[in-house]
Amino acid sequence: MGPGTWFSRFAIFVLVYMFPVVMWGVVTRATFSGDGCGTHWPLCHGQLIPFGLPVESWVEWSHRLSSGLAGPLVVALLVLAYRASVKGSQLRKAALGSFFFTLTEGGIGAKLVLKDLVADNPSMVRAFWTGAHLANTFILLGFLTWTVWLALGKPAIRLRGQGPVMGAVALGLFLMLFLGVTGSIAALGSMLYPAGSLAEKLRQDFDAASPLLVRLRLGHPLIATSVGLYIVFLASYLTRVRPTDSMVKSARWMVGLFGLQMVWGLSTLLTKSPLVLQVGHLLLADLLWVVTLWAGAQALSTGRESVPGADSESAHSGGVSRSGLMHAYIALTKPRVISLLLFTTITAAFVAAKGWPGGWLLLALLVGGYFSAGAANAINMVYDRDIDVRMKRTSSRPTVTQQITNVQALTFAFVLQTISFAVLWSVANLLTAFLAFAGLLFYVFVYTMALKRRTWQNIVIGGAAGAFPPLVGYAGVTGYLSPVAWILFGIIFLWTPVHFWALALLIKDDYKDAGVPMLPCVRGDHYTVVQIMVYTVLTVAISLAPLFMGEAGMYYAVAAVILNAALFVRAMNLYHRPERQEAKVLFKYSMVYLAALFLMFAIDRSWLA
């Protein structure tokens, strides 16, 4: 039995009250009113009420007043919680946490004012404490949500015996907290260094001479997209292991709010960040945080033994050796697939540099490129687990055998992508880090999620993800993308259908069993080989473009003619004899073709230099 309707209503009131308090804080920051009361605390320019002072003083004073009123409300909540519960109850702990983080909320606010970390102060110290302020706000809302949960008579949260559910929820909350912090810092940068247009804003973001607060802005939408992918997974995962009506509703709210948040954030990015959009953006973030906490409470208040199948995501790594587990994590990244991608990255760097790009840069491109592609492959394995289990070629993947759980795989992917972005940004430049991450997003969202299961054009459009590596290598050297870089992109883009459809002919039965609409399964072998011929001709044409552009010399010309002639002959052989052996020959040669073509272009450019 819950503590009573009267108490639950009051708890809900306190939680809801915090939202306008937080929103008014955004107004205070965005209107540069943070120093409206000077460095006085708690008085405003020495006055209890700022009569005769400008509007900025009233804005700051009203924010302090609304925040100050939260104190007595939380104290009352704490007293009532102690009266409505017994010693050691979770309700007392939740209310006590709410009280503590209300105090720290006020303390951080006071520090920002007393240390003059407000208004137009552009220091990184201010950025740190602004991020800490947001984190504290989220944690405070978390404890208040927990209090409401228990005040409504919901079951206590159980952290033990939850298996990977606990890890999934904890990771989701951590990522959202981290996202919120980056958002507060990005908003600070946009406020202090406004741009007249989106183009100007992007120029500021990519300019190495811009202040760090400006260059950090671009990280927020990238992190938001990455975290969004996890939120969608978490919603799906929780409804699978905790299949209740209430969990389904919470999951829908999670996905819906995040989708709205992304649209709202994009609108804010495309405009000059008007105040109403800034306030709405943070409001949606707070609502999403509370809904995710609520879903987490629903999942963690149910023991594993109460929900059939809750163990389905448990890892079976207990009997696996350390070396075996390491091998499983390496397998998540698909190293054989990545090797060719890395080769095109490195050769593109030589093409851009017209010689030796530098040892440290090459190492960064190798590490950053591998980690980013590996993260994309790990996410792909998680999402396609239901397909992989039905295909012979993929049935032994670690996500299928559950040597590595979905949560562990996604955590691994997040860590890899974070390291990749940091390495490429610090050693190369922000554009390079952005392009590597964009390749991951394209592969995951466009190919894996949007196209793979819906259309045979999946590999045509989705194949662009594999064409990002040469852009990464080129931008790593130059900091920009020239027509030559886009030619390299185009070569891989048009080569991919030739390469992949040859493979699809070899394993079409696997794809058919898994229900994946690859071209041979949907339109038949003859139509597939016709399409292979079309894309072979297009590949040959674009591979000769550097010659007509004057960007390549005799060495590349000779190599391109020989390699393209061999590619065309093998494609023609398959066209006349659409058999497994011919498909296998074309598939293997296509890899040699791409590697040799890029290698000769790099050698040619280096020799000409």
C-alpha cells in the first residue's frame, strides 16, 4: 500500500514545479541576465527586492526566488516522506537525495554568480560549472521522479538479480546525462558566439582558430544522434524483457520524445536559436530524462524470476577464456571487412598529400578509422541479430552466440566511436572526425535500419557508407574535400554493387532464409548480372575521371586500363555464364581491383610530386 494520495499528489507537484524553475534558468542565461544582481548572493545588488533596477535584475531575481521556493517544498517532501515510511525505506532515501541535490543546485548557482561565471564570461571554467549545473539538475529530477514512483505505491527498485537489464538502464541514463552536459556547453557556445546563418555557424565550428567553446558545439548533435540510437535500442530491449502494457507505453514515449527532440534540435540549429526554441529544447530533454527514468524504474522493480525470458540477453561468457572473449570483441568489429576500408583511407591520404602524409597522422587514421568502422559493425550485429541467427555465414557471430550481450556490444561500440572521434579530431581535424562518424551514422541508420530489410536497392544507396573512408583519409591531410576526394568516393560507391551482388549470388539462399530482399532473391540471377554489368561500366567510367581532370599521370593510366579491362572481362563472363564459379571469381577480383586502383593512384600522385 502506498503512502497515500495526499502525499503522492504533493510529490508530483514538487516534481512538476521544478520544470518551470529550470526553464526560467534558460531564460536567465539566454538573455544575459545572469549578472543582473551583480555578484551579490542572496541579495540583489544589496536589496531584498530589486526595486528601481533594470529588467535583467528582475529576471535574475525571479529565477533566484523560484529556485529558493523549491527549497521549502523539498524540505516538506522530506518530512512527509519520513512520516509516511519506515526506517531504511527507499522512499526516505529518494526524498533525502532530492533534498541533498536541491542544496547542491543552489550551491552551484551561487558559485556561478559569486565567481562572475555568468553573462558574457567565455571561460572554460564557466563551461565546466555550467555542465555541472545541468548534471545536478538531471540528478535532482531523477531523485524526485524516484520519490514520485514510490509515493504512488509502486514496488521498490531492485538492483540485484537484474542481469543485463541493470546495465542497459544504467548505460542509457549515463549517456543521457552526458548528452545533457554537452547540450548545456553547446548552448553556452552559441550564446556567446552567435552566428548570422547556418553556413556561418558551420564555418565557425570547423575553424581551428575558433574558441574551444565554439568548436565543441558540433559535438552535441553528433552525440545526440549516437545516444538516440541507444535510446531506440533500450526502448525495444525493455519491452522485450519486460513485456507489460505500461512498459510498452513508456517505451513509446521514450522514442516519441526523442524523435520530437531531434526535430526540435534541428530547428534550433537551422535558425538563430530563438529563446522559445532553447526553452523548448531543454523542456523536452527534461521530459525525456524523466520518462526514461520511469521506464527504468518499471524494469528494475521487477525481478528476473518474475518475467519469463528475462535471461535471454544474459552473456554466456562465464565459461569463455579471456583470450576467447577478446577474440569475440575483435570479431564484433569485422576486421576482414575493415581491412579494405582502411587501405582506401590510407591511400587517399597519400593522394591528398602527394607523398608521405606523416607517421602520426597515418597512425591516427588507422586507429580512428578502425574504431569508427568497428563501432558501426558492432551496432549492425546487434540490430541484425535476428537475421544473423538464421544465416549460416553469420550464425557464429558473438551477438548470436551471446558470448557478448547486446548491451555489452553497444557499450563497446560507444567507447570505440568516442575514442575514434577524439583521436581524429586531436591529431587530424574536426572535419575528419565528423566524416568518420557520418559514415557510421549512414551505415547504421540508412543501410542497416532503413534499407536493408525493405528494398533490393539497399546496397546501392547504403553502399555510400563504405565510400566514406577515402573522404576521411583525404580530409585528414588537407582539412577540406576537393573534387579528387569525391572521385574516390564515387569509385567505391559505384564499385560496391558489383562487389556485393557477386557475393549475394553466392549466398542468396542465406539471404532468402533470413528474409533479406537482396537483388538475386527478389529479381533473380539474370537481372542481377545485368545490373552488375551496368555498375561495372559506371565504375570503369568514373575510375578514368582523374585522367581527364589532369589529376593523374601515366602510371595510373596504365594501371587503370589493365585493371578495368580485367574487371570488365570478369563481369562479362558472369553475364554469359551466371554460375557460382564466375560469381566467386568476380567477387574475389573486385577486392584486388579496388585495392590496386587506389594503390596506383597514390603511387602516381606521389611520383608526380
